[in-house]
Amino acid sequence: MATLSCSHPDLEKFIHFKDNDDTLSNFNVSVLVTDAFMQAVGNDGPWDLVNPRDGRVWRTVAARELWKQICESAWKTGDPGIIFEDTVNRKFPFRIKIHATNPCSEQPLMDYESCTLGSINLGKFVHAKRFDMDHFDQVVRLATRFLNDVTEINAFPLPKLRAMNDWSRRIGLGVMGWADALTRLGTPYDSDRAITFAMDLSERLTKIAWETSEQLAEERGSFGGWEESRLKELGRKPTRNSCVTSIAPTGSISLIAGCSSGIEPYSALVWKRKALWKDQETARVELLECPEPLREALGDNLAALFHDPEKALHAAHLDPKLYRTANEITPSGHVRMLAAWQHGITAGVSKTVNLSHAATVEDVERVYREAWKSGCKAVSLYRDGSKGQQVITTAETEKIKNGNGQGNG
């Protein structure tokens, strides 16, 4: 992750780093945006770019012009994302200004600090359209202890990394399989009921994790920086960890677990996955796959779903509202879900706001503004087909690549 302050003199160069879609392809880029900057944008006011070495004003520009450039570049390629610096620092467990996060923005970190991440598969707790909260609580307690143990046996290449690990003992227990859980509950992803449940579950996840961390502190002692922490200032009981929950993207582990990733909606109802057979590169096979709840309803006959999803859902008497894909969820629906999960999480939340190829720069601007107003710590978005290569492509994406799609700025 590369970040730069919204007050840095080189900000305009930074904003446009990835405009040509041929630079830093494996590097995420985000602007550190302050409340003052957002207010200056709203008031169409001036904005000072300041030399970080001596504090002198380098030059003064229109805040709204910088904002426009950020949104235009994000519309073009998905970069830069935004980290709301003041929101992050207000809620950080130490009175230290944070300058960066890990690559997916869910973990603001001090210099040399690390975080041990793990995620609970929410789809496994739904039975007969009911969420087993007691079982969930048990798993949260166990997973919190597990992640804390991992911080103690981790190997670090530098002594300073070990020292910072012991200072903060930061863990980030999160979730995956959220779309699976909602589908099994019969709850549409972008419904008010789903948003309320997300807020409740994020609060419960963090509450149980903090309680477990307090028990661990009684057994083994608090984290090294406890005396200097805001947690102590707030009158909390000593805890073993300075942070307990965070929502990671879970791209790899959700694939292994066979569940939907993180708190994202389904990216597609059916897709082709290319795989190697018996480690021979020449023996490639294409496998049809779909979300697990949908496979349970349709069986292994996925060809009909691949060729005509709407007809296949209708034939199986399935509610299409339960299977809205990422590009079918409104931008506002994505931001509401991001904010709902952030509500109870101690660190940050990784989630992409998916936009259709036809989305405009104004749509990007609305996403970023709404994320700031709703208390999100960071936000990233992606407009379908805006990069030369993307991880997941749909039939609509293929139309865009072939010149049949429409989009405007």
C-alpha cells in the first residue's frame, strides 16, 4: 500500500500514478484524506499543499479541483482509494498518528507493526433459516485465543518487528461467507434487515473478542503498550490485545473454505475456473462453479445457470433478490454495508464498492462522500472493465472488452 497526504505537494502526481494502467499493477494506492479537506471540498474552498520537511506552504490550490482529479482517476482505473485519516486516528488504540494501512486498508498499522488475521465462515452458522448465535459466540472465543497464540509463535525477520508485535499484540478476527449466510437466511444483501444484522453481528463479534482478550490478560498479562493506550484511558479492563477485530478480503482463504469472500456480495452466480490437472501445465481444465447455497439448490447441473441465470433461478423457484451480484447492488447499498460492519469493528473493513461500466465520475464522488459521512475508515471502488485485466470477468465485461459496452465520465 502506498499512501500520500492530501496536503503533500506531490499529490497530483500521486493521484495519476496509475492512470495509464501500466504502473504499480500489484500495488494499491490511497490518498490520506482529512476532515478539513472534505469540508474544503464541500465549501469550494482553497487548500494548502505543505512541504512536510519544514511545514511551509508550497502552493495553494482549489480543494474541489484536487477532489475532481481523485474521482476521475478512480473512475479510470479504481485508484486511488481513500483512507479517512482523521477517522482512523480518532479510533486508534494509541495516540500515534497513522500514515498507512496494509494493502487492503483493513489494518491501520504503526511503523514495524503487524497483525494476525483470521476469519470465521458465517455461512456455517445458518440452519433452517436461523443463525446459531450461541455457536457463533463459542467460535469467536476459540478463534480469539487461537489468533493470540499465533502472535506468540510467529517468527519475525527483524528484532524490531518482534518488539512491536509484543507491544501491541494486534489481532484481527473477521468474517467471510457473509453472502452465503444471508442467502441461507433468505435475506437480500442490500435489504434493511441485512444492514441491521451486519451492525448487530459486528458489535457481537467485537464484544465477545474483547471479553476473551480480557480473560487472556488475566491469565498471561496485558499487551506491552497497555499503560500508554487509549484503552486504559477509557477505563477498560486490561486486555491481551490492543485490537481484536478486522474484516479482511479473504480472497484466498474463502476459496479454500468454499465460501463467499469477506462481506462481499456474490461477484457472479456461475463462473469458469481454469485449473491445472496433475501439475501438468498443458493439461488445463475449465470447471463450472457457483456459490455453495445455489449449488445446494440446483445440484451439479450448472450449465443452465451459466447460459441463462434468470431462467434457471425461475425454474428452481428461487428468489432472484437473494442472488443479486456485486454489479447489481447499488453503490449506496455497498457503502451502507461497509458502514454497517465498520460500526462495531475495532480496526477497519475491507470491501470493494462495485460500479457498472456505465457509472460516472459523479457516481464515484458520491461513493467517497457517503463513505466519509457514514464513518467508514477507508473505501475503495472498482468500475467494471476499467482495467485491462481484472480478477473476475463476466459476460458483461467481455462485451466491454469487445467494444460493445457503454461508459461515460
